[in-house]
Amino acid sequence: MTVVSGAMLVLGFGFVFAGAIGILRLPDFYCRLHAMGKCDTLGVALMLGGLAVHEGLSLTSFKMLFVLLFVSLANPTATHALGRAAVRAGVVPWRSDKGQS
Amino acid sequence: MITMSMLLASLSMALGVVMLLSLYRVVRGPTIFDRLTGLGLIGSKTIVLLIVLGSWSEQVGLYVDIALSYGLLSFVGTLVLAKYFEVSSGAAGGPE
């Protein structure tokens, strides 16, 4: 059980770290939103699941699973709201000028 | 042999480093929406960091309620700030 929990924690942190690299390095607001919306949701869900497995079957692990459910509902909604607000405020998407790099 | 306590302590430090990386985007974001994106990222890391720290100090029943209420407040805050800056930064299509 400890092995499963540790593997889920490390894998989730890998996704979270990939999301942070993406939000630093990608060229545009919409690309950064892409990195935030998927990597962050999956990474946080995996880490919370690993902690709930480590805790065992109790009321606390049920609360952790509820936090997991709430995050996996709220994080895509917040990402969508940010993207729609940026489109309506007139943020133009990035285009490659050269065509071939 | 890596114990669970060592893994949780190193994960909390690594989560702090990831939050600092996201703070760079909050400080240097070209538009206001980049700053909001970095802020949302820091918020969701904070939920995980609270539960990791609580599970490291064997008091996770205390910290999970704080994490849940912080998650609710962060979500509502992100939604309200997105709506506010959508209206106040000169929408292209006019207000609804």
C-alpha cells in the first residue's frame, strides 16, 4: 500500500512539475492555459489520491477524495473561465512568423 | 530505504519550488490573465501542500478541512477575478 501511494505521489508531482515548466516556457497565454488546465488537474488529482491511499479507509480519506472530486471539477471550470475572459478582452493568439523554424 | 516521512518532506519542499516557479509568471506576466493563471496554479499547489504537510505531521484530520475551504475560496476568487477583468479591460464584443 505504501508503494502504491508513493508511486502515485511521485507520478503526480511529475505532472505538476511538467505543468510548471510549461507555464514558464510556452510562448503565449493560451498555450500556458493549455499547460495549466491538464497537467495541473491530473497532477493534483494523482497526488491527492496517493495521500488518500496512504491514509487508509477513514473519514479523513473520504474528505480527501471529496477534495479530489472538487478540484477535478473546479480546475477545468476556472481554466475555461479564464480563457473565455481573455478571448472577450481581446488577447490575440500567438502565431509563428517564420513558418519553418 | 526511503520511508514515507522522507518522501512527504521532500515532496513538500519540491512543491514549494514549483510554487516559486509559478510566482515568476505572476510577477512577469505580460497580460493580466497570465498573472491570474499563475495565481490559480499557486492556489491548487497550496491545497496539495496543506494535505502533504498535515500527513507528514500526523495531523491530517486538522489540515484537510483547511485545504477544502481554501479550495472553495480560491475557485470562487479565480472566477470573480476573471469576470471582473473581462469587463474592465475593454471587451472587444461589448458587455454581453
